[in-house]
Amino acid sequence: MTNEYDGDHLDFRGVKVTGPFTAKAEYHKHGPAPTALDALPARAVGFTGRDDELRALLDAFDPSAPERPTAVLVAAVSGLGGIGKTALAVEAAHEACGRGWFTGGVLFMDLHGYDDDPVTADQALEALLRALGTAPEHIPATADERAALYRSTLAERARKRGAVLILADNASSPEQVRPLLPGDKRHRLLVTSRHKLPQLGARLLPLDELTPEEAYALLDRALRTADPSDSRVADGAEAAAELASRCGHLPLALQIAAALLVLARDKPVAELVAELTEFRDRLTHLDDGERSVRAAFDLSYRRLPPEQARLLRLLSLAPGPDVSTEVVTVLAEADAPPSRALDALTRTHLVERGNGRGRWRLHDLVRAFGAGVAAGDTGFREEGEAARDRVLEFYYRWAEAADDRLRWLPGMPEPERFTDRAQALEWLDGERAGLVAAVQWAGEERYADTAVRLAECLAEYLSWRRSFDDWITVSRAAREAAHRAGDRHREAGAWTNLGSALRQAGRAEEAIDALTRARDLFRAAGDRLREGVAWASLGLALREVGWVGEAVEALTRTRDLFRAAGDRLREGDAWTSLGVALWEVDRVGEAVEAHTRARDLFQAAGDRYREGMAWTNLGVALRKAGRAGEAVEAFGKALEIFREFEDWYGAGQTLHSLALAHEVAHRPSNARACWLQAAEAFTRANAPDRATQARNSADRTDKDPDPTPITP
């Protein structure tokens, strides 16, 4: 008998032959297994921007870079679905190969980490070994053996041909990638993932959305690639910028938008912008038949555990561009902040860190995706409505408490929640964007009542911070909701706040219309006190349009209404406003008396801030009366109070007036010093125009006009 060895020869040793015989044998020479070491995909058409990120990747892979404490074997590019991770990785790989850094070749593997059936590490190793030229029958059965052979094969490749770059695209976990780590430090592994992968010890490179300039360039290049004469982006730069914004500066969304424009050659960019604006669900429109933003996000969403998926849906309904951990806790109806879920969502790039510690935000398109998921299911929709109820009620309770603290005077009961004015302002400052956005829920009947009450609580704060645009926004939302509900009293209050905001924003004629409506509604309701409030603001608006005689009459009526109501604080406000109008019609002696009465009333009420306003206006009246020394003393008292309250705008106005008083007293050096201090105060108050005026006045003190009075 014969023995066979590996099937390639016959062994006749020990065989007895008694006659002639013929042996027939076949010899098969096996060629080397094919390799796939040039498997890098083509560069993305229209790739643009990412200069800093590309430089960072190349720096990580540069073999001539200075020695580091440990070699950078792995770089991990992470980011939101559609952010352009693969395009960047492929671009970096082409650039590195073009520089001759990976003479051993490039291996590419799509791990399909977010599909229903992702590639396992075991399957990836088998594919990579095949790509390295390992015959199928020589690939071990176990994962550990495959990993060992993979590292050995790479080491042999490094000795014979040089370094290899392995690009593992679309990984979803460290476990999927860790067995692919090369043993030889000359090789490099480049990973892309929607998750941050700190467990790999990699150079981490998170991707954000493109800058507006990069987004514009992507759109223009995509259209010109299809047709070099297509100048729609260049011809409509403003519309293109708006289109980029509607796409959230997300590369996938921008590429889809560009494809839609390429398919409709005669469609202006502005028309596509209008369609995306009008479409209730932008994600439905961001689909070119092959690519879909919604599908990209859905891959990430379907992998989330139920707790994280619920939190993402609820965050998409939160008011404002970002929210605090406190608000997230309310949304989730949790006893403690859902920190683990937030951190996990951050690692997937579905949630991002907001502006400031303990704040969270969603990309605009992720927000649209989450809101769409919440609206598409009855149970999710009810869950979301209940969450918005909780947030709105939370905001109202805390804003009311903050408003109580801002309006508090000695002798009044101590407000709850906030121990002092600074703490109340800090909370309001942090939540302002969310508060303003929540008030706009007043357009929905379910939330209207609480949203209107929230708007009322914000008036004092928004006036104090001179956030007039926000004040106008919330006042209009409250007015419309109160009108729909037939609540004439709250409607009148909203008209009053709207008029006051318009007046302080420099829109006095619109303010007169709003305040007249408020006055008439309060009069019809028999509310004399609030009618007086409307008259007070109306008088100020009349003065600002030059109808000073009518203003004096309105403010006199205001004073009488408040006096009759026994409201001494508001009576002091009326005296202040009346005093300003009186000096403008050259009744200076009466103006001095009016501001003196206002000061005394504010002192008696313990309202130190209003006392500061009264001292400033009294100083102006005294200066106009030729009593410069007394005026300087009054301004000094006012300045002390405004600095105490950190009211830099009020301090700037007082320093303006003090500079004029020094000029009247022929003290130019003192005047110049005050002008410069006023410029600094106005800068701190975010009033750059007034700061510029003050700096200019420092050089021409004898030409500056009279100051703007301080009015309540």
C-alpha cells in the first residue's frame, strides 16, 4: 500500500513489486492567494474643509514626527451620523499614501457597526487575513488564533514591504476593533465610529459640523462638479448660507441638498430653502432617493437602550438651544440627574455639551429627528406632552421666585428659593433662552395659561438686562394667547409689557399704540392702578416722540392715579418721569421739586435702586438750574448705588451727566476722566454705541449734547 503526504506525492517505501507496474500521478502547483492591499475607496467627490482635522490625522501617522511617549498606533474619528467621518478618513489615507508612508499597502474594512447584522471581530479578522493573501484553508477557526496570525502576517509584511494602514470604518464598539490592533508599531489603524472610543488608547478626533464657509464651499463644489457652469451658489450667496444653516452644516444633509439642486437644474437655491423652511419635517425633504438623513440617524437611534432612546426623544422637545442638567432631570421625571444616560448619548454624538458646564444640546437635525419620532407614536406623543407640562411648570415656579427676589424691598416677606438678587439673576441668565422659548409654547392651548404667566414673570428681568428683543417676543406671545383665551386683563398686561419693551427698544410710535390699547383695556375693566401703569409708560413714549406737552398731562394723570391708590413706590416712578418731562419744557424749578419728591418716596420705601435713578435725575435738574456743585454731589450718590447693583448702563448714564457737570464747572480734566469711565461702563453694559460716544466726548467735552435721562 502507499502513504499519502499532504496529497502531493506517493511513497512506495516498503512496497514489494513482483512484476512490471505503471504509476500515474498528478502534480498541482498552488498559486499565491490574491491580496487586497490597495483596497482604499476613491476620495469623496467634492470633499472640502476639515483642514485642521486632516492635519491632526496626518500628524498622528507621520513616521518622521518627533518621538512621542508612546507611538500613535490608532486614530479614532468619531461623530454624528452624516458628519463626514468616512470621507475624512479616506482623504487622510490617500494623502498619507501619496506621501509614501504606507508602502506595505492599505486594508479597508466596513464593519457595518450600526446595521442590524454588524461585522463581528472574528469575521473582520477572516476578511483581513484573506486581504493579506492568506489562503482560506489556512485561516484558523478561533478568534484568538486568527488575531495571532493577523499580527504575524502584518509583521512579515512590514519586514518585506513596509508599513500598512488599516482603515476600519463604521465601528460601533471597542470590542469590534480591539482584535484588529496591529502588533508592529510601524503599522497604523484608523477607525471611524459614531461613538467615542476612549478604551482603545487612540488619538481621538471628534468631528463637529462644518463651518458656514466650509458648508458654502461644499455646496458650490458639488454643483460645479456636476456642471462647471452652475453658479447658483455663487450667484445666491445669501440663500446658500441659509440653505447650509437649514442643513445644520451637516455634510450628508448638504450633499443631499446639492443632489436635489443638481436634479432640478432650473431651481434657484432660494426655492429649495423655502421648501425646507415650509416643510414641517425637514428630514423628509433631506432625501435624494439614495441617501437619507433620517435613515442615518435611525441607525444610531435603534441601537440605543430604552432609557437612552426615551431621553433623546424628550431632549428633542426641550425649549431653547441647550438645557441645563436641572431641566433634563425635569424632562425625564427623574429623582436624580440621568447622568449615565447623558454621558452615553454624548459618546454616541447624539447629544453634545452645551454652552457652559452642565448644559446639553442637540444638533438641529437630531432635534428634528427626535421630535419626529415622538410625534409618530401616540404613546411617545403623550409622554412628550407631559414632559413639556413639567418643564413649563418648573420654569414658571422658579421664574416667579426669581421675579419676587428682583422686586423685593426691605420690610417685605423674604422670597423663597433665592437668597439674594445676584443668585436670582444668575439663574435667569443661565435659563434665559429656554424661558423665552417656553413662553412661545403659548401658541398651543394646552400650555397657554402657564406660558402667559411665565411671560409676566420675565418682564422685570428682561427690562433690567435690556434684552428688549426677547421682551418683545414673550410679550407678543402672551398677548396673542390671552386674546385667544378671552382673558382681557392678562391681555392688557401683555400690551403694557409690549409697549414698554418697544419704547425702550427705540420704537416709540409702536409703543404708543400698544400702551393706548393697554390703558383702554384696564380702564374698561375698572383697574385704576394698572391703568396708571399704562399711562406711565405712555407718557414716556409720548415724550420720546417729541409730544412733551401731552407727556406732561399723561404723567400728571399717572401720578394722581397712583397717589389715589396709595401706591407710594409707583407714585415715585411717576414723579421721576414727570420731572424729566418738566425739564424738557424748561420748567426746571418744578423738575427739581419732582425729582426731590421721587427721591424721598424711594428712600421711604427702602428702594435703593430707584433712589439711585432719582439722584441722577435730580442731579441733571440741578445742573440745568445752575446749581453745579449740588449736581456733582447728587451724581456721586447715584454712581455709588449703580455700582453697588452692578448696573453698568445706569453707571454710564450717571458718569455722562457727571462729566457735563464738570464741564459746566470748568473742570475739563475731571470731565475727561468721567467720559472715559462712562465708556468703560457702557462697554460692560453691552452698549457699544454709547461707549463710542463717550470716548469721542472725552476729546470734545464742550460739544456733547444733554444726556438721556434715566426713567423707570
